[in-house]
Amino acid sequence: MGLFSRKKKTEAGQSAPSETPEAAEHSPSGVDAAPTAESVPTEASAASPGDAREPGAPTEQAGDAAPQVNISVSSFRGLGGAAAPQRPAETGAAAPPAAAPVPPAPRELPLAPAAPPEKLETVPGLRDNTLLRDALAALPAKPTGAQLLGVVRQMMQGHVYLRVQGNAREQLAEGNGRLTFGVARDGDKTYMLVFSSGKALHEAVRADGDASTSAVGQPVGAILKHLVDNGFSGLIIDNNSAPHRAVLPREVLERALGQADPEMRLKAALAAPREADTPHRIATLLAEGVPLWVAVGKAADDAEKLGIAEARLADGTRLLQVYSHPLEVAAQGREERALPLSAAKIGRILREHDAVGGIIIDPAGPLMTLTREELAPVMALPDEPEAQA
């Protein structure tokens, strides 16, 4: 991967930021914009702009000229949301005549639908970061802190686009490892400009009329690392798509990056279209040791003890709630705190508690449930050695 480097910036003429404000059961289961010059990695892909299973601190949003908002999320919990979804009980008894089906209410930010988006492109040939795109599309003109938290967590997978000066393919072919891309300045603060979708790129070109640009896709992890390593003040996503854009500060992104799987494998797998082998692939990822968290709170049967949050389905099935990132715990808006827990320990919990029917991953959505049978690779993991006192 080529090194990022900064060249002379030109100010974007942005105005100063303005400020605006902001039951699970628990089982004690063993847990007592003017373009300026920047560079990008050479292995980036360039393009011309042109089965769901079962289911702070003050914050701000960009206005007509970005950056208009200084977004700050100071904690990863307590921002509002709902408990995990339930599925209907499956019984052999005859059911009474059913009333006309009532469609479920849409899940609002920071939650997301149980299934990943099916629409993958808004401009032919440019694959969108679908979760981020849809989270931004759900933002109102004056989003709450919880809604902006939904944008941050949905960004933690896949890729975003940089808008590059000139022809990205030609520059990549030259092999010098450097591309120039847009940034925005607001006083002494400098923000990277990134885009979630082909549509957002199109809106940027339409806004400034500069058709001599192209797009280059970069993994979100690489973008965030570059942001942190090079002293940027934050990230502006979809700058020309008001009100469906966001300004995210460095402090929030640095913390989120520090707690993430560097390859963001589990979140990416949950965001991908569902296939017949999706449960097997996700169970294999878990067994390979991707970072996992559980939500810990007061145990339902003893307030003096801590327990792991569970979801209980309508048929009584108990599912352990497992998370790909601490932000996923925060999105549910409950009082638990996120605790890292290895797949080996989760496998041990399942072996020792036959009543737990499986797990539900990222209940805030997109989510996945895995049965005990599907979790065979996890349950087969050897116990970890006990820590020495």
C-alpha cells in the first residue's frame, strides 16, 4: 500500500461549525470542499464518477455549507433504541384465524433493518457502501446524537470513495502510489471528504461542475487510519448531499477505529447479501477469532451480579446477544456496557447452558441468528486457560 502524503491545501471557504444538542434479560453466564492534494494506496480500485435471517455529548449535522456541524459522541451507550426482535412461536397447534397482517414499523436510526440492503449500486459500476448510504438517507435535517451514532456504526465496514483530481486509473497505472483527493478546511481544521455511494459522487460533480475528477474506492479502515495518522480534524461524508450528510470528528472516529477489527470482517459479512452458506461463513469467522463483545448488565435474578444480555423469542428460545463492535451495544440504548468476550468463552457458555438456543449478532441490525448446530465450529473451540492471579 502506498503512503499517504499531504501537499499544499487550498481553503474551501467553509463557515464555522454551529452547535446543537443531543430490556434485555441478563443471564449470569460465566461473566461475574475545495480539492487539495493528498495521496491514496495504490491497490485501490478506481472508477470514473460518471435472506435476512431472524431477526454524549452535543452532536451536530452539516447544513448547506460543510462543515456546518461539530459532531461529538462521548459515550458508547445510553442513546436510545429498542430491544432485540422476536420471531413468532412455531407450534403444531391450530392457530385462530389471523387478522390482516400489519407490516412492522420501520426501524429508525440508530437501528437498521434486520436484512442488509438489496440495492447495491446507485450509479452503474460503482458499488455503494450500502449500510452507510442508507443510514445517511435516514438522517433528518436536525439529527439527534443517537441518529448520528447510527451513521458511525454503519460506516464500520466496507469502503468509501475519495474524489480524485484527474484520472485515477491513469495515476494508478503510473505506479507512484499517490493520488490527489478533496479535503475541506474550516479555519485551522481540515476534514477528509469521502462519499458513500455513486449517487453522492454524482451530486458532488453536479454541485461544482468539475467533471475532470474520478473516484477511487478505499477500505474504511485505511481511510480512518490515514485520518488519525495525519492529523485530520474529522471526516465529511457526502458533502453535497444535504441534509443527508454528516461531519464526524476525529475523536469519535479514532475511538471507534481503536476498538474495531482491523479488517472489519464480521461487520462486512453481516452487511453482504445473504446466501445459503452465510451462516456457515459467519460461524467460521467467529471461530477464527474475530473480536466480539457482549452486553453486560445486572442479572435478572440477582441485581448484585452481572449477567450477559439475552434475547428471548416468542417461542421461548433464548439467544445470547453478541456484537461486532461496542457501538452495536450503544445503538440499543440500554444501560449495559460492552465487554469483550472471545469465541472460545462463548462456546463454553453454550456448552454449559443447554437452554441457550444460539446467538443473535448485532441485534440493532443488520443482524444474524445462529443456532447451536450452526455454531458447531465455535462450540468445538477448546477452553482458554484461566488467567493466573
